[in-house]
Amino acid sequence: DTEVTQTPKHLVMGMTNKKSLKCEQHMGHRAMYWYKQKAKKPPELMFVYSYEKLSINESVPSRFSPECPNSSLLNLHLHALQPEDSALYLCASSQEIHREQYFGPGTRLTVT
Amino acid sequence: GEDVEQSLFLSVREGDSSVINCTYTDSSSTYLYWYKQEPGAGLQLLTYIFSNMDMKQDQRLTVLLNKKDKHLSLRIADTQTGDSAIYFCAESIGNQFYFGTGTSLTVIP
């Protein structure tokens, strides 16, 4: 099973809302990632968790807050977003940090 | 390690071979990867090659690695309309992971 699941598939939120994106994998992978992707561009790394600890934070604004409740779950909490934060948010996991990554289908986020 | 370049577009006829190219600047890559992304979807890992290999074949896919020229290619044999997508190469160097700029492949029936 090489599946990474993400919910919701689509999300529309206002700039004052608080919402969360969820990601789950059951492959026993110890590294999990959040990426942001704009149309027709490569994914941009936001956060990396390794063994449930935040390993890399790529200077992401504090309105994005990651959380790793256990080795299978990864959340991204959103608060006071801007319209330019509208993008596809991708979750990925890998056996160890920066080995081959398996991606979820993404959450299409629109900030109004 | 951050400069991973690809041609933006490639068009081929159905049944022909496609060759997607990627150049990178850091010779200390550990692994090099090819991902496929269809519209509105996540990235699908197609194949990867360890940096001490020069070729890997997996069904219709052939990966060639020229370490001297820092050049990676993906050949898709007998290209089908379902192969139309954006293809990203990527390299891992230590704890870092760098994506290429992506090549949009269009298959003409």
C-alpha cells in the first residue's frame, strides 16, 4: 500500500477563518512533508517532520502551523490566510527523510 | 543543488518515444527521481535511480544518468495519450530534496 490520503479535497476559506488540512499514511514511513504548489510550478517545501519531530521549517509564515500527532498523521492548521496562499497543498511521506517520497492527491485551497 | 532545469514543453505523437531531459548542478546527489503529475492531482513517483547507476529500465520507462555531464533523462517508449502530464525530475542531497522546473508532455493522437 503506497497510499497517502488527504482531506479535504477542496477548501474555500475567508481570511478570518481557521481551518485544518489532514494527511494520513499507513506505510510505516518516518518522514512526512507539507508542500505548497502553484499552478504549473514545482512543489515548494514548507515543513518536514522526521520521527514526529519538526526537522525543517522553510521560513513559512506563522499563519501556517504544522502538527504531527503521531507517526501516521500530519496536520496543517491555517489561520488568517491571504489570497496569495491559494494553492494546491500536498502532503508526502517517505521511509526516511528525503528518500523517495509518496504524495497524496492534495487539497485545493482557495482563500477569499 | 537548487538548480535543476528542464525544458518546459514537449509534444510527441502517440506511439512514438518521448525523451524528457533534466540537468542538475550538484554532483553530490544521492538519488534522482522522476515524478508525473496529471492535472489537479498529486505527484506520482514513476521511478528513481541511485547516483552510482547509469541506467534503469522499468517496463516502458528508461532512466539514463550521465554523472559527468550532470544530465538525467526519462525515455517513455510507445507514448500513449494517458502519458500527457507534467513530469518533474528531483534530486536528494543529504537532507535536502530539489525539484526540477517541470516538463509538460503533450501526446498527440
